[in-house]
Amino acid sequence: MDLGIKGKRALVCASSKGLGRGCAEALAAAGVDLVLNARGAEALAATAEELAARHGVKATPVAADITTEAGRAEVLAAAGEVDILVTNAGGPPPGIWSDWSREDFLRAIDANMLTPIALMQACLPGMMERGWGRVVNITSQSVKAPIAALGLSNTARTGLTGFVAGTSRQVAHRGVTINNLLPGIHATDRAVALDSAVVKAEGITMEAAVARRSATIPVGRYGTPEEFGAMCAFLCSVHAGFIVGQNILLDGGALNSTL
């Protein structure tokens, strides 16, 4: 399928690896020029070089901490006019309710709620003026089914979901759509971190931890960044203009729900 976005310009956050890179790869395959952001300069530069060579698009790496005001300013200055925005930031650490201080919650909210909001506030006016734009926020399955150990993430990402619910309806008439992608467990560094915590807490092997988690997923495996990226690219396509303010779950059927 031709996604109709060749020549568009996308800003993809946390895109040197994992789900962000999966999204960047799928957009590059559709002919989209990229502004890539992550904190690790070396890995980011390698990703940009690889995607540009493989897909024949422009890929500009901007190494900065997108969760800081200075980092966002640097990235947005390099990005210029953005047609497609994919927000993404690593999730806060797991724990239990008694572990977390006010500062822990503020850090989680700043990274996983206020940062994507600030990026949207920066990019939406230009999209609206040009009459076309796509925003995809990578959140979490915990928005639909809270995960007890991820209380910091549950809190911050649910707040972002509320912001998107209202904002998406306010900008849709100008040809701009905003939607959220809710990943379940995928084969990324985040999965390794979560499984490592189980290994440490229960004294089991990594293989056992992965097998146990996989058994809770109807497809019997973790998702891949490639299939996640494909969904992101579709939401950014010309074919997705009637999809507004949705929370699309990619979890292999792990959440047992009809709605």
C-alpha cells in the first residue's frame, strides 16, 4: 500500500532503538524524511546513517534529552516544519506504591505527559496552518489496563491520554489527527528491564521469565518493533484521516476485553 506520505518530514523521538526506531524505519520505508532524537549520540548517528542509506531519505540525528526544555528547544530548532510527530520516551521504573515520592511522580509526569504535550503545542500550529498533520503518541497498554508495578507510568500516561482526547477533536477540522499507540510487551530494552526485575525478585532465569510472560499473551510471543512501526506508519498515512483521538492497543491479545 502506498501510504501517500513520501516527501513529508517527521520528528521521531527516542528513535535510535526499540519502538521508536521501528516507527522511524517504517516511515523511512514510506519515503518520509526524518529528524531522529535520542540521548545517545553514537547509536543515534548510526541509526540515521543506516536509515538514510537503506531508504534514500534524509535522516538528521539530534542527540538531546527531549524531556528537558533545553533538549526540546534544540530538537525543534533542527526539525523545522514537521508534518509528522511521533512522541516517545522511556517509561519510569517499576515498583510499588510505597516506593514513590513526590519527586518520582513529577519526573514521570514530566517525561511521559508534559514532554509530549509540549511537543504537540510546538508542532500543531504549523500543521494546522498547512492543513495537514499527523501525531502519534507511544503510550502503554497500562492506559487501558493498569499494571500495578508500573504505577508511575499508569499515572503519567493516563494524563496524556486525557489531553489527547480533547485536543484531537479541536484540531481534526484542520486536517490534523492525533492518536495514541498502546504497546503491550515488545522485544525491546524495556522488556529486558522488566524481565530482569522479575529475575532479581524471584531468583529465576531470564529464559523462564520471558517464557512465563509470553504465556500470558494469546499469540505466545513478544511483539516486534517492525510490526509496531507498521501500525504507526499507517496512522501517519493519508488513509488514516478519519481516525481521531483513538487509543490503539498492540498487545497480542493480552488484554481480555471487547472494547
